[in-house]
Amino acid sequence: MSTADEPVPAGALSTTVAGEHVVMLPERALWLPAQDTLCVADLHWGKAAAFRAAHVPVPMGTTSRDLARLSSALEVTGASHLVVLGDLLHARTGRHDETFRTIAAWREAHSALRITLVRGNHDQHAGDPPADLRIGCTDDPLPLGAFVGMHEPMGHANGYVLAGHLHPSVTVRGRGRQSLRLPCFVFGDGVGVLPAFSSFTGGGMYQQSPGDRLFGIAGDSVVPLN
């Protein structure tokens, strides 16, 4: 288990939230060393399959690439617990056999990993993951030491909320008319929002509030934005 005194993984960035050491990973995941837990949000498994079911041509392989990135985050942290802060599955039309075969193979490679899903709005419609994936599911806020895991970002009396749902991103501008949109971590007053883990999900509904601390993901690095 890492501590605040240990070096963080390459490209990652550590900070203090609610008095606890946390590490933001460029893989779009948040590592809670004191809880031996890796948090991600908005994986949207099966989204590409759902688009193809609606006859929208989209690239193949997005699930495999996202799972490889998730494996990388688990490897560099050694986390024993993976918490998904909502929207694990995208839609019922995305419950494709090939998608679940790919996920099942990944799960087998991480058979000792404990996984907990805090259901989000998409999960309510898509349904729970297959039982053989061994993913615990809950509708209730999830206690994580000083933190509370939820899907929708709203304050909670029992701790600092870590959530998803808003797919936060910011636009950074350079000289001339150059601009780049970056997924980001947001830490506000009582609530933190993780970037969408899915590579097939763009920026969403986040609106910056005064005092928010923003950390963007620029390629393989997490960088402070304010």
C-alpha cells in the first residue's frame, strides 16, 4: 500500500482531499491508498455495441482498449478493491455476447480483485452485470473512509463525496486559435468528480464553480489547471 511519502506512478499526480492523500492517474482513475481502492466512473461498457445495434457505424475494440487501460491502473497501484462510481453498462442494447466475453476474460485475469458498482442512471436501465463477473452492486452511497462513493455529485453528511456522471472536461487554449479539450478531475467544496473512464464518451455537463480545483489529463500525464 502506498503512502504520501512514496513516489507516485509515472504521469500521476498526488494531492490531499478531505485530509487524505489521493493519487490521480492518467488512466482516468483515482487511487485511494488508505483504502487500498481504485475508483473509476462512467465506464459505459457496451456503448459501441449499442450504437452498432442502432445501425450507427463506430470502431470496434473500444472495450478491449479501455480494459487494458484499467488493467494498467490496477497494476501500478496494486489495488485490491475497484469501485465503479456508476454507469458500468451503457444500455440494454449494448449487452452483446462478444462484449461480455471480452469482459469475462479480463475478469478472469483479475480474479482476486473485489469490484463494487454504485449504480448510476444508465445502470438502472441497462441492468446489472452478469453474475459470473462477481461485481457487487448497490444503490446506496458507499463508505470509503473519509469519502463517500456516489454516482451523481451531491453533498453527503457522512463524508466527502467522490462521484461521476458529469464527464468533466475543460478546454485549454494556446497561442493563436489553438485549443485542446482535456478530461479532468474536479475537487470542489465537499464533492469531487472523476473524469469519464470510457474512451467513447466525450465531455459532459460539468460547470465550473468558484474554488474548484481542476486537474487535466494531457496524454500520459495529469497536470494542474488552476
